[in-house]
Amino acid sequence: MKSAFSSVHPIVSLLYFIGVAVMSMMLLHPVFLATSVCLLLLLNILQGSGALMKKMMMASIGMAVIVAIANPLFTHRGSTMLFYLFDNPVTLEATLYGITMALSFLTISFAFISYNATISSHKFLYLFSRISPKAALLTMIAIRFVPLFLRRLSYITLVQKTKGVQLEVGSLRSRVQNGMKLLSVLLVCSLEEALQTADSMQARGFGTTKRSAYIRYRMARRDWFLLSIFIILLFFCVVGPIFGAGVLSIYPKVEPLALQTKDGVLYTAFCLYISVPIIIEGREWAWWHMQK
């Protein structure tokens, strides 16, 4: 089933993800970030990105754990001593700061998964091709470069297994040689496809005139309403940290984790901003099941 949030105007959805990224770096409070991780996880499930979440979950959590552990091991600031590890002090403040950075990383990772399910390549080109066509094209190619290489490498590996070229069996030298063969085939196929793409772009006159969009997106009333909501909520969430709201003071001594009154108001706006796509997806999900 197609994501309901992907049906809004690309400018609106792009503003949403930019706001999530900005707030994940400004609202450095464990309660805020833990809430955003849970809400974005729910959003990805509603958008049907559960399979991709399973693939990236272990890698994202593993990287977040490394970030959370590395900070107290290399940073010894803070006044609340927990214990000594190899004669190095581990403080509560450094540990909590590492956890905060890990939650911020998870927020951006989960938001990026939802971004891939919402903003397609032609939407990205529609947004940025008029500003800088070459930069937009290169960015889009770079984004799809890694998953395309991995998918193509899996196909080549299956084909080469029929010829006895395997990486799982044999001596270390033979496996290295087989791996080089696979990389050689992968690079040759990629370069050949790049030449074909370049010839096709030249034949179609890419860059000779101003680029036109195949699909034209028009702002509907819903899009204007969502855009205004996102701008207002994002304004409050960005201005709040300037006045000390939504940010946990960790060094030199950590503040209580409980939200203050000013934090509570900002927390409500923050949750509402993250939850707007969830409300859209939930409404679509409920309508879909009611029609069955």
C-alpha cells in the first residue's frame, strides 16, 4: 500500500524531514529524543517500511551503542563519579551525554528511512533541478549508488557461484582472488552502464535547455494547511532552546531529567510536529480497513 504521507506536496514533506533533523540536533534532551525515536519507528511501520527497518535496525542500534559507550570512555568530564575503568573515571554526565548523542543518531537514521519511503527520486529532482540541475542529479545518483551496488553485487555473486567462484569456501588466497574477480565484474558492469546512461542523456539533450518536470505538483488546501502547521511548530521548537527549553544541561553537573513547565509546552509542540505524518498514515490505515 502506498504511503499516505507521500501524497502531500514534496515541499511539505521535505520541510518535515528538515525540521526533524534540525530538532534532533537542537533539542538535546533524552526525553525528547527517546520520544522521537519511538514516534518515527511507529511512522515507518505505518508506511510499510518494516522490512527495511529490520535490515537497518541492528546496524543503527549497534552504531548508537558504540556512540553511547565511546563518550564516557574518552570523555571524563562531570562531577558525578560512577566507577573507575582501567584507572579512568566514568562519570554520569559523560554517560548521559553519550546516550543523548546515540538517541539523536537513531532519530536521524529512522527519519532517513521514512524519507526514502516518502520522497522519491523524481520528487527530489522536481525540488532541486530548477535550482541546480547538475548538483541535484549528482546527489540523486550518489544516494542510490550504494544500494544499487549491493543489489548488483548479489546478482553477480549468484551467477559466479555457478562457475565455482565462491567466497565462503577455500583458502584465504583463493577467496581473495574470487573476491577480486567479483569486484572486477561489478566495476565493468557499472562503468558500461554509466557510459550508456551518459550517451542516453546526451542524445536526449540533457543540459542544453532549461529542464522541465514530467510530473507537476500543485499545492492543495491540505498542503497549505500542513505547511503552515509545520512552520509554526518548527518555529516554536527552534526558538525554545534559545530560552533554555528542551535542552538538558549536563555539564558540569546534570540537571534532573523531569520536564519543567517550559519544557512541557515545547514537548507538546515537538510531539505534535513528529506525529502529523502518523496521524495522516493512521487515518489512511483506518479508512483502508473500514473499506474491507
